[in-house]
Amino acid sequence: MGVLEALGKLPRFERYAVACSGGADSLALLHAASICFGPERVVALHFDHGIRGIESAEDAAFCEKFANGLKVKFFLGKAEAGLLADPPKGENQEALARKLRYFWFAEVCEKENIHCLLTAHHADDVAETMLMHLMRGSGLKGLAGLNESAKISELFKDIACDLTVCRPLLELRAKDCVDYCLEHKLAYRTDSTNSDQSYLRNWLRHEIIPKLRERAGGDLTLKFRRTAIQLGEQREFIREAALDFLRRKALSAAFGTIVDASAFLEAKPALQREVLRILAAEGENWDFETLDKVLNCLKDGTEPAFQPAGGVRWLSVGEKIVFYNEQTSLKDFFQSALKIKKAEDRGRGYSDNGSGWLAWLKGEAVTYREYLRADEYALGFFMNGLRYAPTNGPERKAGDMMTDAKIPLFLRREIPILFSEDSPAWIAGWRIAKSAAVGEGDEIAEATLELPPAKPWNGNEGGDAC
């Protein structure tokens, strides 16, 4: 099979965008796409990462000239100056470059109303990717390599547009793309960093894979590709089982996901790990060691013992395990759920010293209602040192009250509090403050906080790394 034949197997779209770096593989893909679909249905996208100085600018000019020669519309994107040369702390240069590139691809495709992006990944890329992930201790997801097609929202959880990323050349070798360029007399660029073996991928390409190929005999690269397909099928099977588990045994709430503890802890380890990957939104890149530590904490009930990188956290609430993101803010949610209105008489309030919050964390609906002296109230939230004097007890530190109620720290800072000037009048879940008590002849305000029940898990999974 050649490049043109591979494109003939693509699903039909009105228009196609082609990621073009200037190398033999992407030039072959762009040239073949202009033949198969017609230049008017194809656009070329080139992203200048700006990390190779004049060479980067020359690549961009070369790609533009090549696209113009094909009468294909050309778009050029550029990374912010210096960003990739000195990535933010904790950011891998290669991963950040990929993220910036694909975010820009998605932006252009959305503006141009294009729903298919073609990339020139081939079988050699699959072999290199599999070996890289094997060295990093990846599971089936990493070893399965690259999919032939995927929604960009599956690859990057922060991209929501309707764009399908297709890799039509996965059954071909890098040599096939070079041969295509030679056959059609297409000059192509060679990235000078491709020979820099300080990059893991280049070291594998130049040092390790040739030795493996020499020892194994035959076409080792395509053997990797066949293995990747089988691992991908197995991974998809496990993933579907994990999604089915979540649909049956999990709930979605404003703060995260609530999972049946017994069902999760009795599941097979492979299913447990895949459930965790989904709940961690996969942007966390939890490796096997991290997943194992998380599982051990969940099994022995020591959730504070290990906190992996990223925002996903968990806690045990009775027979439930609550997964939440510590960066998630509930303030807007509570602002819309809290209602204050004028009341004709003092009704019966409902408070429970905060125990209803734990019921809400388990997925139950909870309603708090109190009657206060009518005043100008402002919505606020917990702060260290806040003191509170409820009508049914002495003044105490609000933090101590919440500790007694076993309110987890992530929720404590979010619980809505009504303030009259700078004084707390009602901490939702506890009796109103003495200062807000209704006296003889006072106008009355009714404050209600309705916390809805959790819903069946909604399948909002995170994305895979591309």
C-alpha cells in the first residue's frame, strides 16, 4: 500500500487540514491529499515552535511555498517567543510543544469549518512511541501507541471543538514517504534536531531500533504496529468495562465523582486502574507506580498518606469514595443554590450541625433553611480565624465546628456563609448566629440552600495524550 492508497481509506469529509512540518512524511501527505481530494478541499497548517532560530523560519517559508505551489490554502502559527526555549516549571518541552501545536490546529479548523485534521504519523513513529512508553512504565494506553483516528477532545480534554484527527499513514514506513517524495520529485526539509540523541526518541531511532531490527529480522517496525493494534483492542475492552462500571456504580456531583466503595475495592486490579485513569482525567499522566500507591491508600483507608501530582484527590465518606479536584470552585454553584426572600412569619428552620454536608458528599439531596432578621446580607465563605456564635451554643471558631462535623478541608473553604457587614449571620448547616436572631417586631428573611442529589455518572472522561 502506498500513500495515495492509504488516503483512499479515509472517511469522507467536506474539507481536510494537513499538519505540515516540511519533512518527507508530511509533504507526501499534503501532496497526496491535494491529488485525492482536490486542492480546494485541503488546507496546510504549519506551526513554528521558534526553538531552532533561522531554521524554524526557513521551514515555515518552505512549507508556505510548497502549499502555494499546490494551490492549497496555507496557515502559519507561531509559539510565544521564548516559551518553548524555557518552558514553565513542571512542563516538558516536547509535551508543551505538542499541546500548543494542537490547540492552534483546532483553532484554525474551527474558524475554517474543517472537521478532519490529517497528521503524517507512520509505523516508525508507532515503534518509537511504544518503546518510549515502555521505558516510562506505561500501561496499555501508552503501549497501544497511536490510534488511526480520534476526536481531538479525546486527545486533549481542554479542546471541545468537533475535530477528528486522522493518521492515515500508520501502516506505512518512513521510507515509503521518502520514496513517494522521490517519485514525485518533491524536495523536503530535514530537521537538524533529528540527529540530536539527547532526545529520547532520536536515541531510540538511531541507536536502539536498528539493533533490534538486526537481531529480530523481518520488518520489526510493522511487528510493533501489529502488536500496538492488539494492545489497543485490549485496552479498549478494559476501558469499556471501566466506563460501564462507572455508569452502574458511580454518581456525578458538582464537586466530582462518587463511587461505590465496596464495588470498586472488589473489582479486578486492571479495572480499578482504568477507573482511576478516567477519574483522574488522564491529563495527570498517572503511571503504574502512582496508580498502585493510590490503590493501596484506598484499600487501607489512608487517603492523606499519598497525594499524587495534579489536582485529583479522594476521600472516604462512609460506603462511598469521593473523587474531587482541589482546584474546582463551588462558589458560583452555591451562589445560584442559595435563595433569600422576605417571610411573613418565622417558620421552622432546619440545621444539623453540618452533618447534612456529609450526606451531600455521598450523593443525597439536602435542604437547609433558616429564618433571620431581615438585613442586607452578603454571601461569603470560610476564612481562618472566623468565629461564630450560633443561637444554640457558645461562640467558637468556625474551623473547630467544621472539624467536629468531619467536613473535609476542600469543602470547608466552599461552604456558603451569609454575612451582615463583617459579622457571620448564618453558616449553612448550622443554626443562625445570635446576632441574626429575629426579635419582636423585626422583619423576617427566609434563607434556603437547596443541594441537589448527585446524578448518574455522565461519562465526562478526560483525554489521552496524543
